[in-house]
Amino acid sequence: MIHSISVIELQQKINNHDDFILIDVRESFEREHFNIGGIHIPMQNIFERVNDIPKDKNVILYCQKGIRSMIVIQRLSEKFDYQNLINLQGGMDAWLKTKR
């Protein structure tokens, strides 16, 4: 089962300075256009950067629509037994809609 978080819930975590890691799995050109911070690990590099993804705190992954980040979570969970990964529902599209 993939855990997910809404844009509003993520904004609350940011505002509360909660302890979590944020990872953007989009391509560099997408990140340059707009991002909400965090570590940048493009989807195709996720396995070679697995040591940068902790297992001892919540890790929220995001992409443009929430699909690639969900795929990354599935792959990391299956291959490396991650239990702490959370998908940002709707990704940057949802984030930008709430900011208009």
C-alpha cells in the first residue's frame, strides 16, 4: 500500500517544521521551471542514489502529477523494503492549483 499526502497536509508539515525529507523525482528542466525544494533525484537515478534516501524518517516524494513518484515508491518498496515513503497527491500540478 502506498501512503500519500495532500498538498495541504504537506504545507502544514512545512509550516510546522516537521522532520521529514522531501525528494523531487522530476527531470532537471522541470525542477528549474518550478520546485518546492528538497533533494533532487531524477527517477532514472533513484537506484544509484538509494543511500541518500533514509529509512528512519518520513520521506515525501513528488513529481509533476504524482504518477512518477508513485512508481518510484513502488520500486523502492519492492526492491529495498522501504516502509516510510509518502507520495504527494497530484504533485506540482496540485501544488500550483492551491497557490492560485
